[in-house]
Amino acid sequence: MTIAEAGTKIVSNNPPTFLNFPSNIEFFQDVPYLDQNYGVKAIDTDGLVAKIEIEMLTILPENWISYKVGTDTIDFKFVPYIGLPTGSVTFKITATDNLGATVTKQFTVKIVAKPTVAIDEERYSKPDIT
């Protein structure tokens, strides 16, 4: 909680909170998939959300994610992208209210190696027609 002075009256100010915060996002490397849509909304119980910001903390190509920032929401979409390395990508989202109180939270997107499947060719390559 922060304290802000409004004229001669001292006002307590709670920071905003997040709704719908993403967690445990995982994609296979080099596998085309449907666009994945997510959204984050910030609310402020004792004021207004003035702005919300997103920052990608891991350096990767920017064209695999697109996002639209509103005053209190961020809608973002992960788009099919071939060539991302395996590993984790961390995003930081910060919401600020009308009196300057902030809340920051992070989430991670994991890019994992696609699974391989081995087929026993002797067993499955010849049909048994008798």
C-alpha cells in the first residue's frame, strides 16, 4: 500500500491486481500450431488503472508474438513461428494506477523440443495379407 497526498487529505492507495494471468504456457519447437490467444486484465479496487505494460525479458525475434495494449488490458497472441530455440521466454507485465501504485508480475513461455516417434519398420511396413 502506498500513501498519496491529495490536497490536504492523506489517501491510502492499494496497487492494482491482475485477473486472468497466464501460467504454464508451453509450445513445441518448429511445430506449426494455431494462434494462441491470451489476455491479462488489471483492476484497481480504490481507483483507476492508468496504464498496463508488457516487456519481453528474453531476447528472441519479435515477430512470434503480437499484442494490443489498452488502458487496463493486454491481449496478446503467439503466432506460428519456425526457428525459435528451445528454452524459456519470460514476460513482465506492469500495471500502474491513477495515483502511481504499481504491480508487476512475470510469466514464462517454454519452447520445448518436439517429440520424436520411432516406428519398428519390420513390424509395421509390410501388410499381412493371407
